[in-house]
Amino acid sequence: MSLFRDIQTAANIITGQDEVTVISHIDADGIAAEALMTESLSRAGIVVRSVFLRQLDPLTMHKVPEDRTLKIFCDLGAGQQSLLAEKGLTEENVLIVDHHVSQPCERKYTQVNSLVYGSNKLSAAGLAYLIAREIDSENTDLAMLGVVGNVGDMMAREEGGLTGLAHDIVEDGVLHGNILVKRKDLNCYGTSTRPLHVCLAYNDDPFIPGISNNINDALRFLKKLGLNLKSREGRWLVWEELPDDKKRVIMSALVHQLIAHGLSERRLFSETYIFPEEPCRTPLRNAQEFATLLNACGRWARPLIGSAICQGDRGVAYREAERMLMNHRAVIRDLLQYILETGVTELPYFQFIHVGDRYPDTIVGIGAGMALSKLNRRKPILIMCTLPEDPMVTKVSMRTNEQVVSGGIDLQQALTKAAANVGGAGGGHKIAAGAFIPSGREQEFMDHVNLQLAAQYAKKGTGHC
Ligand SMILES: [Mn+2]
């Protein structure tokens, strides 16, 4: 496969350097990718300097240092190559490790991009891991970071587990001994840290009537099964701590609950990835919660803290990250409350709310996703906010669920087209997408989104949502 040729090329370029600069994205995938680069290059005796960016655009380009070091762009860069060229970066100075759509450019920058080979289930951290392993086959202890990045970028979401090359990375970690794979595990966020009834109540994929969104109902449901779900000390157990026989009883009760409501049990199961060397009942214990911890660091402008944790810091950096995670959750809860109290406006094909500058733009999408399960779940939610640092721009985030996506909806396509129509830019995934548009053109933009969604439903032949 030629992706592996590209990986070899990248490893050769890197090992020929004394000093490099890694420019990476601030989400879980970007942080894991940066940590993979920093750790593996340091092991090889190469000096690494890191720069984290919320995105690569004309406003942030000045953060890319003007020196002669090789610049490794991680989880960004493929779609901004003309910016790199404008900055005067030459082919010798640039290596792009990315999984986003590549932009044609007069400069022929070396690129390792899974998307170029049709793989849309391998993230930047996955690529960074493959390069790290190419540099030194001893680096398989870092496979877990590749898994965290892949899971953080939702690569396991559609198929109920990682697939293809992303799964080969899992296997490396299993062989090394710091990844444990749980097949057909409960597909639910918080299986290592939340009491089971809380974990189930907070889950909405799949949405389980009589359990999702209501902690008391979830607890009542579990109590009826007659299982003791507390430890000897009287503390609630988390899913990961439960013995297999109890897990089986609960799983089959959940399956029955879904079937009784005429719903599919398919999304109840997922392959999950546990890190047995990490302490129990911490967000470091599984790939999904680890990714959230990194996202919290990035969204609160402390990506280096996340990177330090990826590189093994379990002291100061970890405590700082825990604090950020708590704050992150508190602000999201507040935002969720705000959305529900203020209420959304329903349009024929979606619902929307504008939150102004009340919340940081880095979390509005998360809040929207959480609010959706408490609103009309058949209509995607669109949330807008203003950027305090740039009042000319409105940021848009849009979320929906698997059910709506399987009905033919593609938010990435809808937002990209609608944003382009008003002189903005959009991107993302079918289930979650975002855009930046000029302030003042919100109404026109939303009309376009509505038209796009209508056309998508019409194409799929499902009529109306
Ligand atoms: Mn990514």
C-alpha cells in the first residue's frame, strides 16, 4: 500500500533532522498526534518544539516560526497548503500528517494523508503512530495514543469499533500489553468513571426509552434486575468494575428494553479500549474518556497539559487536567441549561439557537449535542455564537444523531454549501459539522441550510423528518 511508502518517506525525512517544529491541532486527535511526534522524536534524539493551533488560517499563521527547522503539520495543513506556500515555506521545510481533504497547491509538500488513499477511519494520531513505529519498532508502547486520537475523532463511532489500519494499531497495543480490547462491550460514555445508572442516563446513542435522560428512571430499571451495584464500602460501581455475569444480565435487559420499544439494539454494543496500566476509575482508563480529558485541555487553551499527560505525566499536569475537566463539564451543564431554558426556534428541517458571546465557541457544539437528546431528536440542532475576538464572524455548530444520518442527512455537506453561499466556510462530518460565516448573514445562511436539508431528504426519498 502506498500509504506505507509515504510513512517510510516521512520517517526518513524526520530522522534526518536535528530539530523540528510540530504544529498541531488542539483537539484530542491533534494533541495525541503531537505527543506521538514529540515522544518518538525525543527518543530518537531530535529536538522538538511544539505549537498548538485552534485552526490554521491567515490569522494564526504567524505562530508558525520563521526558522529553518522542518515543520511537521499534524491534524491540519492538508487543506491550507496555499497558506503555507504564501508564507514562503518550501518543500524541504514541510511535512504534513493529516487526514483532511487535501488542497491542490503549486508546492509539492510531502504529505502523509490517509484520506488520499480513501481511508476515512484513520486519524492524524493514527498516522503519527505509524510514523513513530516506522522510526523505531520499539515505539509500540505509544499505540494507545494512536487509539485515543482515533477514538477522539469518532473513528469508532459508525462501525462500533476501530477498523482497518486503526484496528492494527489497537493490536500493537494489545501485544505490547497496555491495551485491553472489550468486544461487544456497552457502547456508553463513562464506563470507567460514572456510576452505571448515571452512565446509562447520560447516553443517547442509542436512545433507550425509560433510561436515557433520567437518572432516577435508569436507577429504577437497574434495581428491578435485583443486582447489587454497590461495592462493599457502599459506593456505586462503574460498568468496568462489574463482573461479567452481571454485565450479561444488564445487557440483555437493555436489549429487551430497546426491542420492546421497536428499536434496534445494534448501537448498544461497541468494541471498547481499556488501558489496564492506568488507575481504575479515572478518565485515563479508557480511550473515550482519555480523549475527553485531552479535549478539555485543548478547549481551555492548555493543550500542552494534555500533551504532558500523553507523555506520561501523572502529577502536576494530570491534576491540572482533572480540574479543567470538572470546569469543562460545569460550563457545558450551564450551557445545556441555558439552551433548554431559552428554547430553540424550529424551522421545517432543523432547530436553532444563537447564544451570543455567553459561552466559549469551543464548547457550544458539545452543548448543542447534549441538548439535542432533550429536544426534538428528529431535527438537527444548529447553534450559533459570536467570537469575542472577532465580532465580524459568527461560528456555527450543528449536530444530529445516527438515526437522522441514516435518513440521508449529511450536515457537513449542508453547512459547507450554505456557508460558501454567504462567503463563509464549513466542514466536519455527516453527524456533526461546523462553519464560520460573516456576522449579519445568519438568516440567509439558515435559509440555505434548510434548503440543503430538504434536498437531502428528497434525494433519499424519505420525504420529511
Ligand atoms: Mn483529526
